[in-house]
Amino acid sequence: MGAEAFERFRLRVLEDVTLQDALRETSDTAAFMSRAIELGAAHGYYFTAEDLHEALRAARRVWRERWI
């Protein structure tokens, strides 16, 4: 369920410049993940750091497979 919530949040971020700016202001991966979890929860999307790690792994896998 957390992975689905993250995907819904990700789509919302793509449509909301304010959320994009809030995430862009983070200084590193750990800060980005903490801020994403915080902003997600504030907007009703509940996911964990593990959900984010899995989404990043999946995105990297898709990106690599495009080049193979």
C-alpha cells in the first residue's frame, strides 16, 4: 500500500510546482527522502523510506534496461 501511496504522491508532485520546489530545496538523498515522507503525509499519502528506496531501485532498473 505504501508503494501505491508514493506513486500517487509522485504524480501529484509532477503537477504541483510548490511541492517540486520544496523537494528541490533538499541538500542530499537522506534529506530528500525525509522531506518527501513529510510532505506526502501532509497531503494524505503515507509511505516509508523503504517504499522510496524500492521506487528508486525500480527507476534505476528501468533506466538501465533502456540501454541494454
